[in-house]
Amino acid sequence: MVLPHDLCSHIQNAFRARHRRIAVPHSVQNLAILSILLRSGFLSSVTRGTIEQPSPEAFNAAGEPQRRIWADLKYRDDRPVLNAMSLISRPSKPIHMDASEIRLICSGRRAQTIKPLQLGEIAVVKTKDKEYEWLEAREAVQLGLDGEVICRAR
């Protein structure tokens, strides 16, 4: 199983090294987190492909070890849009919050040991609901869902 800290460090290091595009292993978790970053404006595109290239046709024909998710990183005025991405919930200490605690960090107040979200910052939440398994924290508040707060990006 691919852990979210691998994805967080991979994305943050790619932005710092000024890469244009990255490829990460294909998993539901990675696809969900990258989709949330895309919807929030941190990435310019996300597509499936293989180790060699982003190609949905080749993705369907490739075996599981060869499948990758390709993400185009976004820069504005030659500066990365994503400044920092950090893990909140760790494998040794998962951080579960109910809907009221997620509302607190979204509205600028501390909940448990988590600092509030700043302006332009997002948090990724994994819920138990199968229809809405991966959400941005503000979406989870709107739907009234609780879950594990995985990571934050600004």
C-alpha cells in the first residue's frame, strides 16, 4: 500500500526542483488526492499513463506495476503555486475528527493538535462514506461528514 506521505513529499520536492510534470504510482488514494489538488488549483492537469508517458490508451493495456498517474504542476510568475504540502495524519498516529472539529479548523480555530487552515490552504479528509470517500475539508463540512484528516497543502 502506498502511504500518503510518499505522495506529499514527491509533490513538494517536484515543485521545489521546478519540474513540469511528475508521475506517481497509480492507486485510488493518489488519484483522489491529486484530483483534490487539481480542483483546488494547485495542478494544471491529471491524467493516467504508463512509466514512459501519459497516455490513457497505454494505461488500459499496461499491467498494474507499469501504471502511473501523471500530474502537470502549475507555476505563476515562475513561482510554484504549491508552497508546502505536509502530512497531518501519520501511520503511527491517525487524526480522526468529527464534522464539528473539521468545521473549527476550516473557520480559523484550532481543533485537537491541528492548527487552523490559512487563507488559500486546503486539507484532505478521508471519510467512511463510500460515495464521498476523499474530500477537501470544506466539502466535508458542507456534507456534514467526519473522517481522518490526511494532509494539508498551501
